[in-house]
Amino acid sequence: MTAQLAIDGGAPIRREPFPEWPIFGNREEQLLLEVLHSGKWGELTGSKVVTFARDFAAFQGAAYGVCVPNGTLALEVGLEALGVGHADEIITTAYTFIATASSAFAVGARPIFVDIDPETNNIDPARIAAAITPRTKAIVPVHIGGQPADMDGVMEVARAHGIPVLEDACQAWGAAWRGTPVGAIGDLGCFSFQASKNITAGEGGIVVTNSREHYTMAWSLHNVGRLPEGGWYQHELLGRNLRMSEWQGAILTAQLERLPDAMALRQRNAARLTEGLADVPGLAPVKVDARVTSHAWHLYQIRYDPARFGGRGRDEFLKALQAEGIPCSGGYVPLTYQAAIQNTLRARFGEESLANLAEVPRAEHAGGHTVWLTQTMLLGEEADIDQIAEACRKIQRAWGE
């Protein structure tokens, strides 16, 4: 006999919460107190931000890092450091957070959206070349959920056309493609440390690069146009004050120290969940490319097939899974469908810019058929992971008969 679903009045599979976030301890407290008692609370007088920038850049295989207040500003600084500006174009994926596009608008550029690889939900490199125009000044792949995009394909197109690459790695701390950490594969890489992220200070971001030239430009842009070796009142660019505070630098230093162990736990639990879902018809975890040598697992993404659930839509499944005590969401709506994007394109680039929006059927399908589980759920015990799979099986048994 099939158990009654919680959404229909039955007992839920799970009643306990998953691990709370953020995770912190004595180390964060120690470093914060060091900042407090030092009286040096800003990047220009203290040492915590500079140390974290150096250590995180090295962690991602980069020579240089510039810390900023958040990931969105990291993307803006990265674009500006590449010389992207008024009426230029950047090519990116339609299946991403709005900051990938809003950062382009912020520097006066126009985002050009291409479709995704349906296996990974990441940008499809095969779609990039057709989107290139004389105005294209950067390609911005996004490592959705912590899985690296196909950087072989991205870099091949970029090099063939002489276009720089800015990696949106805002969900991909510690991720690597064929042994090379993301962020250090393209010309620059950007990371976020916002409250939901796998390493967090509540807010925060960083731009990393192996180019001294790009580093100097990014550093100047974030520090009111000064130069790293220049005078206090020597302003070579019209930069902004985008400096991170020492409080953030202190917390992030401690968070970075605990990241490797947390990554290993997420990896084990993601593998266990994939195994647990193998016998659930209609649920297929998003494929991990064989060339991915490290996955950040900010998200665990699942493709939902309504045909195997009695024709019930993805949103109905989400409600049923939530009722069983499993937090989940449907994730992104493709940016080409967002009113903010359409209205900004219309206002800045004319009505024809909407007519020229590329069709993104794969991103549209992902937007209506993907289930997201967050990184905190992968920090639980094995029993927690097993309950996720059991809740999915319970719903499938009830609806798939």
C-alpha cells in the first residue's frame, strides 16, 4: 500500500531541519576580535583583506585577487578591467542569476544571451560563435551550481576570435575543470561570498586573475582610481570605493580554512544522493561532465519529468516535496523572460533589441523542469540524504502508479 503524501494529510518523511547556515565557530570569533582590538577596520590600514585576497586567489590557482563588497560588483569590476563599456556586448547564458546581466548593464554594455547544454544547464559553447558581432568585448560563462562550464569549448571560441573571457564563478569556490581551478582559466574570474554561498561573510566578492595588467586595473577601479604603487592622491582612473572591510576579510579567512572539509562532505553526500535517486523514475540528476575534477555543489540540480509523475507539473512536485520536509525550489527563470531585462534592453537599445533576443528553448525547459536542492542540505548526515531520496520515491509511488 502506498503511504499517503504529507500534502494530502499523511505523515511527512522528515520533520527535522537541515543544517543551519552559516556554519562558524571560535576561529571566526578570534579573527573578528583581532580586527576589533587592532583598531584597523578598513582594507587600507588592516591586513585581513589583503591576506584573504592572496590566499583565496592561490586557492583558485590565480596570482592576484581584489576583494570587493559583493559578487555583483566583482562582475562589474571584471568587465571594466577588460575594457567593456558603453554599447559593447558580452555573451553569456540565459540560465543564470540576474547579476550576470545587470553587471553588463551597469557598465553600459548589452548582454547577448545564448542557450544552454541541456545535460549540464551550463552555457553551450557551440552557441557562442553565432552570437559574436563586432561589438562583442567579452564572453561570460557561468559555472551554475558550482559545476564548471565547458571551458575547453568556451576558450576555443574565445581564442579563435580574440575575445577575453570573464568567468562568473560566483557559485563555484574550489571547483576545477580538468585539474585547473575555475576563475583562473579565463582572463579574470569573479566569486561571491553572499549569505547563501558555500563560503560567506554575509556579503562580499573577489576578482581573481593571473594577469598583472588586469589586476592593476581591477585594483585601481576598486580603490578610487589609485595605483597599487601610486600616491594617495594620484588617481589614474575614475574608479570607485569598492573596498571590502576587515570584518569581512576576517570571517572569510576562517571560512576558507574550513572550506576543504566542507567540500569533501558535500561531494560524498552528492554522490550518495545520486545513487539514492537512481531508482526513482522521472528524476535525473543534472549530468556532471567527466572533465569536471572538482564540483563546488552549491546546488544539487535534478531534472523532473512530469510524464513519470502522472502528468503533474514540476511546481506540484515541489509543493509535495516541501510538504515531506525537504526544502527545494524551481531555480532560475531564463533571463530573456525577465521584465527587468526586457525593459532595460528596450530603454537602452530600442525595441529591436527585444526582437533580436535569441530563442533559448533549452533554458526555458530547464526553468520549468529543474528541481534545486541547496548546499546546506549536503552538509547533513547520511540519514538526511537518504530521507531526500525516500521522499522523492514516496511521491513517485503515489503519482506514478
